[in-house]
Amino acid sequence: MRTSHAMAALVMMMVVFVGSTTAGRFNESSAYQTCITTPASCTRLTLSSNRLTGTLPSELGTLTRLTQMYLYYNSLTGTLPSELGTLTRLTIMELFDNMLAGTVPSELGGLHSLSRMYAWRNRLTGTLPSELGILTRLTAMSFNSNRLTGTLPSELGALSNLWHTFVNDNQLTGTLPSELRALTRVTELVVCKNAGLCGDIPPGVTPDAHPYWGCPTALGGTLLGSECPTSNPTALPSTSPTTIPGSPPTGEHPLKDNWFRKRDVAREQAFPQKYSWFRKQAKQEELKNSAA
């Protein structure tokens, strides 16, 4: 009897919370409610591809035993709660393909165990906080296809384990920080399709083409050299097969989000094999983590 009780307790500690496939609000999902009710047993929150709506509640910050969070492919809105910075055991945070807005909280610098942060294809604005440079265990970071502005923080040069960074398709400007040259392990630094980034690339970066993201090369083919031109160096030519006619409406135009969604659909149609590969990889990782 004691053995069965011990096994039951062990299973509870390693449980993987998976939400239903029925659309609904995030804070009403059974997986989230279970985590909030028994936070000591919640080590992984998996609610990807569930068509969930609503915002991320600040109570997520109470799940201090959480190590992995998969919330991608939903319709989540609102901002990233600063309370996420209290999840010091979190190693993976995947929030891509949602409609999250607002700035990236500086409190995320408290995620000292984080190794992977994916937040592409949202509506994040403002600058990337310099506190991200504290996350020395980070190996992969993607904030591409958002609405970020300003320059890349020089503190990113302290991420000695970083090998994969995507910040393309934003509104970033300025010169690439010279500190990035200290990233000896980085192999991908994709910064094309911004408002005006330029400068030298870190040694070891291979300027391979990234057609899925609309990049003729990893750096837009225009960022070699130390001087910044006055023109738009990272703009993608209008002949790109991954663009759609016209430009997105400016300001808070009601059709702006619709334009971006049409653009993403055009990319997926142009490169269906690449898109299928990303989905397959994400699904395989979910299955692997579920079996862990």
C-alpha cells in the first residue's frame, strides 16, 4: 500500500498538464486551474494549439515549481505579466503565434534558469530590456515578427551560451552592438527586415538564407561593414515571394492585424515544407517532454 501511495505521489510531481482542444479562455482551462489549485505539483504547463483566448494572469508568477511553459499557437492577448520573472526554475518559455502586446518586462531578467525563449509573431512593442543579458543560460531567443523598436541592448553580448537569435521583422534601428562579437557560440543571428539595423556581424555567424522569414540571407545581405547607411539597409525587396501587395496600415488601424495575418499566410503558402517542419519539430518536442 505504501509503495502504491509513493508511486502516486511521484506521478503527481511529474504530471504534464495538457489543455483540451476546445477553444476557451486561458484562465478557465482545466490545466491552468489545476496548476493554480496545486502549484507544488505543477512543473509543466502545456496548452499549445488550443485556440485559447484571454490574457495571461499575474497569478502565473505563483507557479514557482514550473520548469516548462508551452502556450504557443493560441489567440492570447494582453501583456506579458511582470510576475513571470519570479519563475526562477523555468527553463523553456514558448509563447509564439499569439496576439500578446505591450513591452517585454525587464523582470524577465529574473528567469536565471531559462535556456529557451520563443515569443515570435506577437504584437510586442518597445525595446528589448537590457536585463535579458543576465540570462546567461539562454541558448535560443526569438522575438521576430513583432513591433519592437529601438536598438539591440549591448548586454546581449554577455549571453555566452547563445547560439540562435531571431529579431528580424521588427522596427529595430541603430548599429549592431560590438559586444555581440563576444558571442563565440552563436551560429544564427537573423536581423533582417527592420527599420535600419547595420554593422559588423559576430565571427562564426553563417549568413545562410532564411527564406521562410523573408530574409534573402541571415543578415539581409546588407549588414557587412561598420558604417550605417542612411537608407533602409534591412528592408526586404518588394519582389520577395513572401510579401503581399501593399504595406500594412499605420497606427491603430482596424485592418492592420488582418494585413499581418495575410502576410503570414502568404509565407506559409510560399514555403509549406518549411512551415510543416517547424510544426512537426514542435509536436515531437511536446511528445518527448510528455514522456519524460
